[in-house]
Amino acid sequence: MSFSIFTDTSANLTSSIVRENDITVIPLSYFVDGVECKCATPEDFSPGEFYESMRRGARITTSQLNPHTFAESMRPALEAGTDILFVGMSSGISGTFHSAEIAATQLREEFPEREIYLVDSLGASLGEGILVIKAIECRKQGMDAKQTAELLIGTRPRVYQVFTVDDLMYLRKGGRLSNITAIAGTILNIKPLLKGDENGKIISFGRTRGRNSIIEMMGKKFCDLAVEPEKQTVYISHADCAEDAGRLAAVLREQGRAGDVFVVGHEPVTGSHLGPGALALYFLGDRNVRKK
């Protein structure tokens, strides 16, 4: 193996992908009514129970990883003589990536003969996971960590992340929505259309009435913006709304999708800031797609 691939919980990759491709996932913590929980893959928690607890009013909080945790997770690979590539959650919504940078600075001093590359995905959930999957492909093709990091950074602006939530208050309370003046709430069944912008921040850029209409809008974004849609896998995450995820997948197929559609329950760490009912779509567009 030419290098080790590290990521965090937010990548939302299934245990089979992680296991079969020897990916190290550094688990992020979340707290349910003060009780700490950790999750590395979607199989490590029960989406139904977790999001139902949010509906019942459970107090959910999260905390960013500290540099020590990153250093201790990465040190064994470096001691074994392996270079490291880390793909992390967007620095636009969390300080966790900065902790990884601090740890990397320390580890480079300890292991000057090794290479450590960090890639800020400027995304979350499968917006981050897409880059990890791309890193897996690069490693299989014989690329080294530096070449892979450069390719991921070049791919990053092409990752489009569009989503909706049932209640904007979760994003508002967590300070994750950048253009907070755009919030219209969910009164009168108005549903927001949100996306990750070019700086990895969450912005609201559209709205419509009703769940079916917002799903159609998300599908239209794919139809309008996806590059070579029939050749790429499209990714969907959902916060305990599998039926809506199925409807979105059906909309994509109706619009001429010929490739695979990968659907997974949204992991709890970033999911706690979106709330139950969140539905997200991830795909590749052109280099300016995040501005559209």
C-alpha cells in the first residue's frame, strides 16, 4: 500500500467500503442528553432511534476533535513507515480540520521522513465521502499521497451538495447557516433549498412549498448541473426519511440517470445540525458548480 487514507465520521461511508479499502475513520463524538456517543460508520448508530430522539426533544450536542486524538490515531501508520492522506470535514462548518492541521505539524516534526497530506473537503457527509472514494481509486491506480491530494483538491470545487431540511432551527441554533437573514422558516409548509458553497459554508438559495416540490427542485439541479451524469455514481443521504430518499432517486432516474445511486442514512454528527427529515444530494459538476 503506497499510503494510508484517513477520514472522519462525517464522510458517511459504510462499514463495507471502509473495511474493504482499509480506510481509517477517526470517530467524532456526539452527546445525547449529556451521554457521549461515538460513530465511525452509519452502521454504528440507529438512525431511527437517533432522529426520533431529536423529534422528542433530546438535547444533542457535538464537539470537535482535538489535535491529540488526531496525532494518536495517525502515529501508528507513520511508525509503520506509511505516508498519510487525510480527508476531513469542511473547515467552513467545524474546527475539526484545524485540529488535524495542528496534529500534522507536530507529527511532521516527529517523522520528518514521512509525508502527511490534509485535504479540507469543504463538504460534509457524502460531499466529503466522494473525495475519500476518489482517493481509494487513486491509490488503486498506483498514485502516491501527494498526487492523490493534488487530484482531490482539483476535484473539490466540482462536488455539488444540495439539500433540504424540515426545520431550519437546527442549523440556526448551531450557527451552521451563513446567510441567516435568508431564513424563512418552515411555516406554511415552505421548504428551503440549501447548498455547500465554494468556501464550504452552508447557504440558503431557494425555497418552495411542499416536500414533493423540493425533491423535484433537487432533481432539477442534478439535471442542469451534473457533468456526464450517466457515468457517475450519485449519492443521497437522509435523516430518517428513507421514503423521500427513494423518491429523489426515482426522480433522478426519470431524468435520464443511467448510473448507480448510492443511498445511506445521514451520520449523527453533522446530522444533528440538520435535524430529522434532512435530505441531501451529492454529485459532480464543472469547476464553477458550487457557485450555481
